[in-house]
Amino acid sequence: MYCLTYKSSMSKFPCHFCLVTRDNLANCNLQSDDIKLRTHANMLEYFNQGLEKSVCIEQVPNFFWKLP
């Protein structure tokens, strides 16, 4: 399985690279401590906790693994 980020600009976290909310993307006063990158480790953490919808990712089956 692999994860896909929603492509909607109206989602809560529209950026494919970080976890900054849609309301804060244009915030000029945003500090580097406020930016959390979308890494495999933290996305897996959200997924394992059942919180994938909260960070706008979804699970899609990889059909290549079922090839003979």
C-alpha cells in the first residue's frame, strides 16, 4: 500500500510537503518551528493511529504486488 495526499486546495493541509494548515500557508509570521514536514515516518505514525484523514492522506492498494 502507499499513501496519496488529497489534491484539493480546500483540504485542511493542502501542501504535499508540509503539515501547515490552509489558513497559515500565507502567514508571513510563520516560524520554522511551526512547520512540520511530511516525512514517511510521521505519515506512518498518523496512519498507524488511524488519523490519516486528519492529515489528508488516503490508502490505495498497489496492484503491482498481485502480478504473477
